Amino acid sequence: MPTRPLHLAALVVAAGLVAPVGAQAPARPASWRAAFDAVGVPDSALAFAAMPPGWHLTAPATGGMVWDPAHVVRGTPRIESELFLFAKAPGTGTGLLVGGQALGESGARWTAFVAGPDGRFRVLRRDGTTVRELVPWTAHPAIPVRPADKPNVKLVLGVESAGEAVRFLVNGAAVAELPRTTVQPDGVVGFRLEPGTNTHVSTLRLDGRNVAPEPAKSAH
């Protein structure tokens, strides 16, 4: 599906949105919630602000997730998001969170599909207090590596349910397929952030409907 190009100047500005230590992070959209990997982390540890088209997300020190409880999918929808990764380090990255249940609680359940700037992806599953890798960090030719001379790398991530399987896609290519009973994709959709993440998300499409903020239309 075609996606609107993001102007380079806007992306360069976005790259500087990491709040300094002790500074006030940009206000998170009121309907969105956040949870962190570490216990006792202040809400300011994650910056998540609307920046049409889309949002900008940074998690300098700890991983976590953000979600809007209204974004729920069931059945066999296609979930797709266009991302621009600014961080360079292996192990950083952002991805889609699907099948969210009881998010923010000790019994939370979800599956996350994350891609990094080094050409690798992984799939995580949480069931209560247990988090395991369904697919460990794995390189795939469909995932471009962030060029050293560029400010970011663009990725389009997709999660597609069909029958008894769930496919994970990057730039239209399937990089993994897992049983639906393992992924459990029905539930809240959001984003997973690895520690050190700095990402602009320009679209989030739920079965073709973009729920990300869009630029105001010109009066002319």
C-alpha cells in the first residue's frame, strides 16, 4: 500500500526530540498509555508525542510499550506501520505490539514484532510475568541496514492473520510465520520500544484504516 513520503527536514528535527535527563518529556496523547520493562521507572522515561504525520517515540534508557485502548483488532485484519529508525546501535528498534490483554498489569499478555537498524528482527511473547523470544534477533535480506551517512532507515512492518497462521512482514516480505495459537493476535494494538529507541512512526493502519495523526489540510 503506498504511503506518504515524510519530508527529510521534518525527520531531522524529529531526531532531536530525545528529552535531556531531568527535562520534561513532550506530552503523550491523552488516550495513550505506557508501560515499562523496568520497575519504578518514571513516566518521563519514555517520550511519545504527536508529530503529524504520525508520532515520535524515544526510550533512551529502558524498553517499554505504548498503546491506545481504543485500537483493538479481532479476526483476520492486516496491521501495518511505516517507521523511520534513527538509532544506530544493534538491539535498539521499534515494532508492532498485537494481541494486547490486561496491558500495564502483572497479568499482561501480548506479542511484539520488532525490527532494528542493523537489518535484524525479533518476535517476543509475554504471558503474565514470563517473556520469551518466539524468534530471537535474526537478520533478513528484506530489512535494510541504516546507512552510516543517512539520518534514519525506513521500514514498513506488517502483521497479517490468515487462518491458523500469523505472518510477520517487513517491506512487504514475510520474515516469519507462527501459529495463531502462539501469537494470539486478537486484542489491543500498540508499539514496542527497545532501550535506546528513537523512532518516527508515520502511519498505523488497522485493516487499511490509518489511525495516526495526519497533517492539517491546507485551506488552499
